[in-house]
Amino acid sequence: MTGLRPDQTQVFDLVKHFRETQPEVVTLPELFRQSGWKTARVGKIYHYNVPAGIGTDGLDDPLSWDQVVNPRGRDVQEEALITNPTPQKAISAALSWLAAEGTDEEQTDGMVAGEGIRLMRSFGEEPFFLGVGFFRPHTPYVAPQKYFQLYPLETIRLPWSPLNDREDIPGNAFAHNCLLPHYNLSEQTCREALRAYLACVSFVDAQVGRLLNAVEELELKEKTIVVFWSDHGYHLGEHQGVWQKRCLFEESARIPFLVRVPGMSGNGRSCDRVVEMIDLYPTLADVCGLTIPIQCQGHSLRPLLEDPQSNWEQDAVTQILRPGVTEPVMGRTLRTQQWRYTEWNGGEGGRELYDHTIDPQEHHNLESRVEYQNTIEALREKLNLKAQPLPPKAGFVPEKL
């Protein structure tokens, strides 16, 4: 939303607001607002404490919006009904779930879709920038029962990985909140959690469908850019039992990212190029004829929207800071078309190298093999050009899990 990397915003946790370090930055929706567009947010766009923050502003940015709507559904009121097999963990961090009674529209995300549709109707002929943020499939996994019924439990299988998968991976690669494989839960419990996650995905998919139907019904399809994306990837038991987020493996770093721009020849075609979340800011500014602020560190994806097979020389950086045993651990990873190269604490806390042409699940860490050292040096140089290693600031507050 700022077009900046974490090293520039210095936001490495979930409590610091980016305006503490970048008070004058112009956010993506703020750029549209300054350009005469109506801007509105419904649900989770900037960070929220989920589920406790549902119905509040969270860490919102008032300069970004003309209108803000914060729905709060029955999922919040029914938290006592949620199954939590690890009661020592809060439901926000545990593999917890609820097959809920009632309709889609009674759940927070159903209300988010409804409010998004209402806002689109209210804009009339005015140009608008609308952020519609769904909360699921964030834990706890809550969705109406009918979505659980799409996934019979006997059909659910956990991801496969080699028995020795963790032997060549540095300890820092595993998130502090999931040090025990599968949280030491039974396979049956993990399958139930995975089923609940899939139910939430289908539930949100239905809400996205409601929004897209409204775009067509309001005759906005040919003059509205639609972007679908998520804030991070997610683990569902890979690498012998890794769950949720806060890792730098492919499953954590890769996100769904779909863009449709009316009139672009690439619409409806897939693109296998490596792009970054910070590319969205200059892309939307570019295709809407707005001046791209000099602050933006990403690149406009316009060439790929016009031809998904265009030459593209950019790579992607993902970054995470989390608690370590004695001090915070900074992880940075570079994803190219072929490689993922990862450093923990600048390499002192471990390194990883995976070749995605032969190992897309990242089961074989190549960083210690002599024949790959030249590759590592080239990738390390690229990584340092994109993400400047900075020491963690004093007072780092880890996510409460």
C-alpha cells in the first residue's frame, strides 16, 4: 500500500504503523483520493488483530479513505463455539475452527461483500477506488456448514514430504509459533483443520463471486479494474508439519494474484513471471494515467498485462522478522524464475538455495554444495541490491501468538 519494502518502512511487526517512520508517504488509495477518485474500505485492508479487531478500524490509515466500513458478524459472537485442540494457544494463532450455523450474510465476510456491493452502488458515475478486505481464511477457520460439506473428511490428505526433509534446513527457517511438527497434533485433527481451511477458502470464493456479479449487474465490467490478491501465502503441513505463515518457503511467500484491466490483451491468460506485491502500486497508477510517485520501489506490470509472455527481468523479495532464541531473526529471500535463495541474519543464521526447475516443493537445500557457490554469490548480490540488510531496531515487538 506504500510501494515500499519493509526495510524502508521499518515495519517488521504487527503493531507499528508505517506513518511512524514514513509520515509523508502517499499510499496507493491516497494517490487516487488526491486525484479526485472516491476511496473507500470495507473490512481488512491495513493490518488487523484477528479476530479481536474485527469490527474496529485496526491499524487503518485515515488519509487513505473517504469512507470506512467495519462489519462485525456472528462469527465474533460465537467464538465460544470454536474448536481449539491447542487451548494453550489463542484461537487467533491455533488450528481452530467452527462449522457455523446460519447464512453467508450473517458472517463477517458475508457482510463485507454486502457492504462492498452497497458502496459500488453508492458511487454512481464517480470514479472510485474500493478496497474489499476479507478476514478468512485467517484463523479461526469459521465458515457456514455448507462449505465444510464440500470437503468430506475422508477425502482430506495432508501434504507429502520426505522423511528427512528438515535435515538440511536451518532451524531459523521454522516459525517460532510452529516449532513442533503439526503442533504435535494427531493426523486426524490436522485433517479436520485442513478441511476447515478449505471450507473458508470456498466461503470467501463465494463472496468474491457476489462482488464480481455486482460489477456486471452495475455495468461496470468494462470500466473497472479488478485485482484479487492476498497478504501472504500459507502452510498446511508441508515440510513435515509446518502450518500457517511467518516462513520464507514458497508456500508462505507466494500469493494468489489476479488482475483484469478492461481492454488489455492479456486478460484471461496466465503469466508465469515472478512479480512482487509492491508492483501493484505503480501498475494501477500507470494504467489509470496517474503519476507514479518516486517513492515506489516496484515496477508497473503493464507489459505483462498486455502480453503475459513479455520479457521480464525482475525478481521478488520476501522478508520477515520474528523472535529468535536470544535476539530477533531477520529472514530475507529472493525468488527468481529458477531459484529461491534465503538468508537468515545475513547468512549467519543459515542459508537456503532451492532450484525450482527440479524441486518446486523446496525439499532439497543446495546451499552447502560446492558447485552452487557461484550461483549463491550472484543471487546474494541481487538480494542485497533489492533489500538492504539493516539491524533490527531496539524495541521490536513480536506478534503475540
